[in-house]
Amino acid sequence: MAVDHKLGPTPQSPEASNPEMENARVGYQAAVSLMAFEGNLVWARYGLMVLVHTIILTAIGLTSGAQQPTRTITLVGLSLVGLTLCVVWWLVNDIGFRYYFYWLFAARELEERYLAPTQTLSRGIPLERNEAMTIILGGKEYPPNVKMEDRFRMVNSSKAVIIIFGVLYLALVAALLLP
């Protein structure tokens, strides 16, 4: 998911009242917490779905030695269940990442608008764009070691795994039903 986000801190508004600043801080903390929660939830669901598909594929393997017509009915049925779960997995994965990125961008917006010069999340923008940036620790600069070829996006790689499972189920159904 490419994001066009303008860099540069927005100076804290001098008119911002203390209650407004406190609300911004609370909103920022909530957005960061929800972002972390959603990220954990995305990968917990992902791991669960990998486990479910592993169980289905194991059941398919164990059933492949059964007698006809039970074998064909069971294998086609399990493959269709697996394929249906791939569609559900795709949709749930997609909405999970959408919420994750929503909370990330909401926190970035609050950070830039109200919490300048804080740039905890906003500093990720150059990293996301593969632009030069450094982190200063103990007075020394450290460039993050991220290269463009290393950035096969988590969203795309997670979708690739779902597609692989789906193609596997389709191939099984096709092999069983087509002469």
C-alpha cells in the first residue's frame, strides 16, 4: 500500500489549548495502542488460518487412500471448504491491514499536527520510501539497514500465501473432477 504523505513537521499551533493538547496526546496513545493491537490481531488470525489449512491438507492426505466414492466426495468437499476459507481469509486479512494502516496514519497525523517536534511514527515515512535517514543514539548516527529489494511488503507476501493455498485447492478439485 503506497502512501503519498508530505514530510515536514507541522508546527504546533500556538492557539492549541492545554485541553486540546491533552486530547491530542490521549488520541495519539489510543491510535498507537490500537495500531499495535490490530497488528497483533492480523498476525494471530493469519497464524490460525495457516493452522486450519494445515489441518485440512492433512485430512486430504489421510483421506486420499480411502475407497471410492467416499474418497472423491471427501477430497472435493475438503478442497471446497479450504477454497472458501481462502476467500474469507483474504477478506479478513485485507480489512485487518486496512485498520492497521488507518491507526498508523491517524497517529502520524496527530503526531505531526499537535506533538511536533515528536516524530516517532512520522520518521517511518522516509524508511517506507527507501530514502536516506538516520537514527541518533548516544550521539552516533545509525542508518537503518533496509534496501529496496528487502522490502517485499508484508501485505503482498501474506496475500501470496493465501493465493498458493487457493491454487492448491483448485488443482486438487480439478485433478479429481476432470478426466
